[in-house]
Amino acid sequence: MRSLKTTVIAAILTGSFVAPAFAASWDVSLWGKRRAFTEHVERLAELVSDKTNGEFTLNLSYGGLSKNRENLDGIAAGAFEMAQFCAGYHRDKNPTITVMELPFLGVSDLRAEIAASQAVYNHPATQKDLARWNATLLMPSPLPQYNIAGKGAAPAGLSDLEGISIRATGGIGKALGKVGINPVSLGAGEVYGAMESGAIQGAAFAPHAHLSFKVVDEAEWWTSNLNPGSVNCPVVVNSEALADLSDAHRAALLGSVDEALDWYVEKYQVSVDKFNAKIAENNIQVLTFSDADVAAIKATAQPVLDEWLADMDGRGLPGQELYDLVQSTLAAQ
């Protein structure tokens, strides 16, 4: 693997050397463009630079280093030192963190999502899982519950969703499939074109993605309260690169995570406000399903959990323990 890009800067003053200072520069692989979803990484880069007087820098690249579905492989290979990815992109590569993508976990807000994710990330089984890729989990990218923005006749109830094709991945896709929706796995950047052409009739996303990928420009209706779940998209670092940092630089990085997440939560609310304004501006019909309909779809999702637990057992992973950890952490919020 490529070693940490560390350079020794020796200054020659009045003909003699001063003690060398070590500068670290990390490449960070993201995708798309700067948006609410990446604000914690943007803030982390600022904080690390400030705390180290510019000696440690994070160079953020939006798609220039790797495809989003290959970021974990890039971390394993040492192609870059930090990356963001989503568990659902390659479930077999990171099975433990897919617990956070199970439907209807009962996540109430971004703070609860952060707490549950961090509890999972700190579990020994999860750390061992990601260590296979030479990856250390740094922080989550907390997302609110997904909902569907769709095009065409607005469904009056869950039965009207049967047979329509919706971009939905992971546990969300499986849960929606149980009520007759045809879940389609597409890259986020492909969704607008697929909706425009009629290849799909809608997409399940968090608000920032409906904005960033222009789904709201095609949508005619929006489900306000299905809340089937969300994806889990951690930020990871190459474990060897982390170990190679000086103590001061490592402390600056790890000690900035909480502040970066606070910044993220603040900025994400701005994105939600923009999304709500766009819904009103585009006269998108807001659909609120009955409690009975929401309870019905939640009941149909139970097999998704059962299948996940059986899969974890088959892999020799503590699936029930991880699921119970999420539930106890959420209950304590």
C-alpha cells in the first residue's frame, strides 16, 4: 500500500538547520458535489488544518479519485487515505454496518442516528469487519428517514404503490418490495434521467439528495411520513495512514469529529428547509399516509429483519447483538 504522504521540511536559516517539521497531506475521496451530505468532511478539513497550523491538510476530491462504489476498495489499496461510502453499495464487504439500513429501526432524528451509528462502529465485530479492508470507521453521515418523491398519479394508499418502479436500495428497497413496489438499484446521478424518461416513477431519498440530484424538478408528489429507513454512509480512514500520523495530527483529526458532526447537523437543517421550500414552489403534492397504512408496511418489513438475522448467523456475525445494540441506543436517546 502507498505510505502516508509525509514530507520532511527542513529550513536553512543563517546557514544552519532547524528541527524538522512534519507535514501530512491526505487525499479524501467523495462524489457528486459539496452538499449537506459532505458538510462534516468539509468542516473536518477546516478544523484539522486550523488545529495543526496548516501542517495537516485534507484534500477533498469529488469524484476525481474513485467511483463512489469503489471507495472502500481504494481505502484497502491505499489509493487515498479517507473516503465516504454507503453500506448498501457492497453489503457483502461490510455486513455489520448494514444493521443501520434495516427498515423501521425507529430513528427519530439525526442525533439519534449518530448515536446508534457510533455504537455500531465501536462494536468489536464491526471493527474486525472493516479491518479486512484496512479501514477504520471515523464518523457517520447521518441522514433523516427516506421518503419517496414520485411522478404520475399520486397514490391514495399503499395499494396504489403496487407495481411502480422506485429507486430504493438496501433494507429500504426490500421493505418497499414487500408491499409490491418494484425497487430499482440506480446510482444517485442516474435517477433524474430515469425519472425523466419514465424508466422509474420515483425515488426514495433523504431530502438533500432529492435536491442535489434534481428529483424535485421531476416529482409531482412526495410521501411525507412513510419513513421506511435510511442508508448508512460512514467516513473511513486507511488504518495504516492513521497509525502513521504523528500523535498531534492524530489527536487533531479524532478530536475534531464531534465538532464536525455538530456542524453537519446544523447545515443539514438548512438543506431540509430548502427542500420544503422547493416542495411548495413546485406545487408538489404532499401525501400523508394513515397510521394504519404505515403500520401495515412496517408489519410487512418483519421478514427483512428475519432474513438479515439469518444471514448474519450464517456469516458467524452477532446480528442479534448488533440489532439489540441499535435498539437500546435509540431507546436511551
